[in-house]
Amino acid sequence: MGFENLLLGFHIAVTPFNLFVAVVGIMLGTIIGVLPGLGGANGVAILLPLTFTMPPTSAIILLTSLYWGALFGGAITSILFNIPGEPWSVATTFDGYPLARQGQGGQALTAAFTSSFVGAFFSIVLITFFAPVLAEIALKFGPPEFFAIQFLTFSSFVGLGGGNPLKSLVSILLGFILAAVGLDIVTGQLRMTFGFTELMKGFDFIIAVIGLFGVGEILLSVEEGLKFQGTSTGMNLRVVLDTWKILPRYWRTFVRGSFIGFWMGFKPGGATPASFMSYAFAKRFSRNADRFGKGELEGVVAPETAAHAAGVAAMLPMITLGIPGSPTAAVMLGGLIIWGLQPGPMLFKEKPDFVWGLIASMYTGNIIGVLMVLAFVPFFAAILRIPFAILTPLIVVVCAVGSYAVHNSMIDVWYMVIFGVVGYVFKKLDYPLAPLVLALVLGDLAENALRQSLIMSQGSLAIFFARPISGVIMAVALLFFALPVVTPWWRRFRGGSVGTPAPRET
Amino acid sequence: MRAADLATAVVLMGLGGLVMFDAVRLGYDWGSDGPKSGFFPFWLAVALVVTSGLIVVQALRRHSPQPFVSREQLRPVLAVLVPATAMVLIMEVAGLYVASALYVAFYMRWVGRHRWITIALLALGLPLATFVIFERWFLVPMPKGPLEAWLGL
Amino acid sequence: MRHHRLVSALLVLILLAGAAMPAAAAWEPTKPIEFVVPAGTGGGADQMARLIAGISDKHKLSPRPLIVVNKAGGAGAEGFLDVKGKKGDAHTIIITLSNLFTTPLHTGVPFSWKDLTPVARLALDQFILWVNAETPYMTAKDYIAAVKENAGKPSQKKMGGTGSAQEDQIITIQIQQAIDGTKFTYVPFKGGGEVCVNLVGKHVDSTVNNPIECASHWKAKRVRPLAVFDTERIPVAEWKDIPTVKEALGVDIHYLMLRGIFGPPNMPKEAVDWYVGFLKKVTETPEWKKYMDEGALKPAFASGDEYAKWVEENEKLHRELMAKGGLLKK
């Protein structure tokens, strides 16, 4: 396979019509990515009817381009307003927003888009040459492996947050508790709904984030009497070139993020945990660890690389196995059926032109995408120059619209307001918000995977260690949990062995 | 600051208690095939109550002269929060478009003191843009009220 | 200047909206139709809803578009309650699966099909017993023998299915009750596609997936169908070699899942008539027929009293089955 097939694919993907389709898709996708509450699934579902009149390959290029656009666009509002347009951009706010506040929004956006592209490219290359092998590995991931991954994501964050450990713990616990509200799919029981039908669907992660981060941040900034600062640089593309000069410095973070993203992207909903894990690892290994959270460019590079790598990897199970790696992919699968294609393992053999056209379009789509969004960096950065009394109500309205759009439900808009107040109060009292959000996004998935595993093993925890893949991941995770305890001891041990005099005062 | 810290911690303890109450109903022990529905919520809630309790103790021991929020700080916060809440209330009856137009106009005039022409442009433009993008392009129906019904949208 | 253009644009919009008002006597949708799916994106019901919306667009069957909205919360209760609350609304419809019966029976959430207006039954979905193709079980008999042998041991056979106390678990319990000595460990997953992949990955030993959820894995020779849970074989070419459960095991276990449409309570009669006609046209398109064949769905169009009666009988059946399986809300 490999090259000849890819050439065949490019032959199909690089026609004027298909390139045009890609541009349209990316533009719409970027809008979806920017607006919180609209997900790739919305856009795909809406464009689907349009695709009936196109050849299937152009149709899938339109839909996947929309998806790339959404992946790129998610970072924009995260950086500018602290409002993640998509779940996987939450970690991007940690350093992206502080950068924007310091007048470096342009740099942060450039870094985010470039990292997205690098992550995507890495995943696409892997898919091009190893898709069937990778699909087999993906199949080995059952509930125990899935739980192990969630566990690892969580462990990578342990010991990272400074501040009051009690308050960090409260934040985590609260996140897990909120995640448990609603229907328990393992037993089909309703939990903590207290008879209110509104609580039945639980707390959506994205609404919590819009409230806690978006609305909460507005309240904080008006309190401080701060105005948003525009970029210090002018409205030109110099900022992009200047940032590119710095970025190669973070090559380790790029590589790490790409790997994390790719392996996590296999499983449904992998992009969000991947972005968190990549952020945590970057902070762990960075020389500037103490600057993370205060506006460190590396803290933007890490989550964006992983998120986009995972976003691309989510296409792999869809192409090779016919299972959607994300809600967006699920809707695309529906499309395949309507176009008369049967998604699943036979697609590679029965419709090689379709599959390879799609893979080639991943290259073209992402290249077009990154160029388009980068061209707009100065424009995005200039949004912050809009007077405060205009920007504030606009953001609030966009938040409200977004919260409503997630489930078409009014109660979610109220949740947004409540979460906004909670975000404000928590931030003022030094309760960290990141652990809450992480627990909220992982809680549901992790608990389900854990309990499915335990049902499989009839209640024995040994299942996590008896299986090779989950065993290894669990071991690494446990190591991370132990790290805060082990590190001082290890330092002393190593210090002694190299021959440097041990500190006398101990 | 201390009062706010205490109040938050106490609210969280109450929340934990509420969760424990429901978890007991669901069954919080370890069944034959793993934990029951209430297992995780129960122990999470126990941990929440204990941790919040420790925060209460911590807060009682420490004195912080700085207030949680000063009067001057509170005013702009409420200036955002109260109209926003009002907007959501209006949304329930009049739909999103009317509510957001009113909210934008009100805030821009009251806080920003912008010119009426700018206000009119944005207060009408934003709902219109929302309508086109959400309702027309992405076919996401927004909450509507009597005005939209009258217009037949 | 721009201000003027804005105002005129608004005026045009109002005029357009006014012009769209119907003049004819027969009811027709005057605004976009909200098509509620009480399940997540990508599942069988969601696929079908999006297919209907797509077919309607392609063949211009409806003057206004159908907007698919997923309301999956609380095993679909969110969607049903939403539609239940829209009394008399003629621009909302909901597609149902078995959770129309199972969710209220198991969770006690207050809704029933009687709250809604039955519009039409579109199709019935089959269930098939699948095992991994690398296992030595060539027939349902082989597999059931292995199930009996391992019952009660740590190696007890695992049955994967969608959700808890829903159709897959009902069928699993039916097998256990019909065949002495069988016992499965039922592992609930979130969606049908995920279930079949877990079978391919050998994380479970068997599943009772809908045909379409496993079809491509079967073509790739990763899974093997053993028996159909129906009284007759599936009459479509590639599926007709699969024996019924009765043929394979000598016991009659059959279960079909409703794929039907309901409207809000007190939906106007004229609107119901329009939707029935609309859906009838949808089911006559080649795209629909192809989908039916590929997914081995049973075409079973019905409306009016025939449909209502069928739903009533089916609810009774679910109540009995779930009572026998101990799945009713205590």
C-alpha cells in the first residue's frame, strides 16, 4: 500500500472542485469551532443533505474539512475570551488566555494553529502508512484499557496544581459528583435527580465550561476594572513569522503531544483527555514549569498538538472499523450509508478510491486550513480592541446562545449563569477550576469503563493488571501517583550516586 | 474573605450530604459484579464533606483582613450579572432574540454610554446574525416568543 | 447607510415570512419541523432520522426542512418529556425505539406512548445472536452448550448489549429463561456500534446486535451470526441463510424493535394526516428501500388505529417481559 495509493488519493483530492469544497468546509467549520455549543456534529448533520448531489468523495471531503475547521477554530475563543469553543480547547485556555491578556494574543493564536497542524500531520502520516495495523491495536482496547487511559490522564495531573491541596481536592470531588448526576447506564437507574426531570440529562461538560470559564472570567475582569488589551503588534502577519521563529524550541512538546493525541484519539471522546494529558506532561517536563498557567507559549502548544492529533486519529476507527471515534464521525458514518457506502472494515477493499481520496484530503484540508486561519490571526487578535461595553454583552449573549444550542434546552442557560457565579466565587477563593473540569469530563467515562470492566471480571480488580495493555498503562499511572512521594527520595539517591556531597543539614 | 470561605465550604458540605442521602437510596456497597450505582457518589460525597470540613477549620484558624469583595468591585460585577439574569428570564417568555437585543442595548447604553445609532446597529445586528447562523445555516432552533410567532418564523 | 440596509433587510425578512403563510386548506408545515431523536448521534434511530431528513430534502417531499435534534438524556426520557410538553404542536415529531416502553417501565419517569399522538410505524428492526468469527462455535447450539458449561464459573460467557434494562438485556434474559442452565454476564455499553466492536475485539463473547450494527464486520469475516430472533428468516439475499432461534435451538424467542414516529399530545388531525402521507412517500424512495435491505430491517408501514393497536400490544408485551426479567422499577 502506502505511496501508490496515496498518489491515487491525491489524484482524486486535488481537483479544483474538491479543493473548493475543502475551503468551504473549513470556513464553516471554523465558525462552528468558534461558537461554543455548536459542535462538528451540528455542521456535519446540516451539510449532509447538500452532499446527496455530490460524488461521495467530494461529500466526505466537505464533511471532514468542516471537522478540521472546527478543530482549528476551537482555540480562537479559548485564547481571546477564555471560552473554549470546543471541549478539547479547555486546556488551551490555561495559558492562551493569560497570553492574550498580556497583549500576546497573536502569538498564542499562531502557536495554537501551528501546533494543531503539526499534530494533525503526524496522525495523518501514521494513518496513511499503518492504518490496518493500528486498527488491530485499537480493537485491543476494551473497557479495562479505556479505564486505564482515564486513570493515566488523571494521574498525570496529580501534584501539578499548586495552591491549597484541600481546595484542589474539593474541586476534583465536585467535578466527579456533577459527572455522576443523571442516568447511570450500567444499571439504568437515575442518580441524584431528586425527582427533577431537568436533572435527568446531567451536567454537560461544555455548559459547565462556558459558565465557569467564560462567564466567570467576565465577572472577574469587570471586577478588576480591567479592559481587554488589544495586541501590541499591528494588524499584519509579522506576528506569525515571529512566533514561528520561537516554536521549534518546543519540538519535544510537539512530539509528545502528537503521540499522546494519536493514541488517545482511537477511543470515542479521546481528544479532550488527550489535550489535558499533553498539557500535564508538558508542564512536568518543562524547564519553565512555574510559568505554566500564567502565559507560557508551551502551554498552548501542548494541548493543541494533542487535540488535533487525536481529532485526526478519531477518523481511523471510522475508516477501518466503521465505529465513530467522535460524535462528528458518527454523523459522518450516517452519511456514508446514505451515499450507498457500507462503513466498516470492507471499505478499504471495496472503495479504495474513496478511502484514499479521503486520506489525501486530510493532507490538503489541513494545509488549506492552517493557511486560512493563520491569515486571519491579526484580525482575530484585533477583536480584543472592541470597546469593553460592547464586547461584554456580546460575549454573554454568545455564551447564552451556545449553552442553549448544546441540547436545545433552556435549563442549560440557567446552569450557565449558575456556573458563572460559581466560577467567580471559586476563582476568588482559590479553588482551582481545572481539576473540576477534568473530573467532570473524565468522571462519567471512567466510571462506566471501570464498572464495565468489573462486570466482565465478576468484580475482580485484577482484570486491570492481568491484561497486557491495561497493565502497562496502570503501572505508569500508579507511578505518577507515587511521583510526588518518590521524587525527593530519588533526587537524593541520584545525587549521592554521582558523587556530589549530600546536603549536610538532613 | 473568611466569611465567604466559610459559607462556600458549608454549602459544599450540605451538597455532599444531599448526595450521600441519594446514594444510600441507590445502594452504596460493592455488589457481586462491582460497585453499585451509589458507590462512587457516596464515597465522593463523604470525601467532599470531610474536605470541606477541613477547609472550615482552616478558615476559622486564619484571619484575613481583606474582604471577599469590596463595594466598588461588586458594582460592575452586578452590572453584568443582574442584566444577564434578567436576559435569561426574558428569554423564557419572549425568546432569545428579543431578550438578547434588549440586553445588548441596555448594557451598551447604561455602562458604555454608546451612541444610540451604534446601539441600535448591534442590538438588532446580533440577534439577526444569530438567527442567520444558527437557525438558517445550522438549523438549530432557538427559543422563540410571541414576536417570532407573529412573524411566522 | 448600513443602518438603512439593515432595516430594509429586516423588512424583507418579515415580508418573506408573511408570504410563506399557507393559503391552502390542507395542512402543510409552515416552519421547520423539529425531529426529536431520543438517543445519541450515530445510533440506529439517529441514522434513520437523518436519513428521513435527507430523503425529504433530496426529493423535496416537505415544503420546510426537518431539523434533527438529539435529546438522549435519561435513556431518551429527555426527548419524550420534551415532546410530551408541546401539546398541540404540529411542527414537532419524535422517532422512537424500544426505550418508549423500557425507559418509563424501568426508571419510573412519567411518560407513556399514550401521552403522544401515534403517527406511523416505519419499520421493525431485527436482532441477531453474534459471536466472534475466531471462536469455534459454528451454530447456536454449539455456543449455547458452551454457555451452559461455563455458567456460574469465572469463565461465564459475557453478553454485550446497549444500555441497561433495554432491549438487549431483555433478549438476554429471555434466553436465560427459555433455556435451562444458561447464564450470561451482561455487559452494558453505550451504543450498538460500540457493542459490536467489543465483540470483534473479544472483550465480550456474544452480542444481540441489530443486523446493521454488525453487518460490515460480518462481511470482513470478523463476526459470525448464529440465529435471528424472529419467527421467520430475514428474506433478504445475504441474510436468509441465518436460521431462526426456533430452528437453531428449538425454543421460540422473538423480539422486534419498533422504528416509528409519534407527535406531541393532541396533534391536529390534519397535521397527522400530512405526516402519514409524507412518511409514506419517504418509504417509497429507492434510498429508503436500499437502507432497509442493507440493514435487514423489516418494512412494516402502518398508521392510524392499526399502529396504535400494535403499540398498545407491544407495551403490554414489554411489561410482561420486563416483569419476568425483574427489570421493572421497584
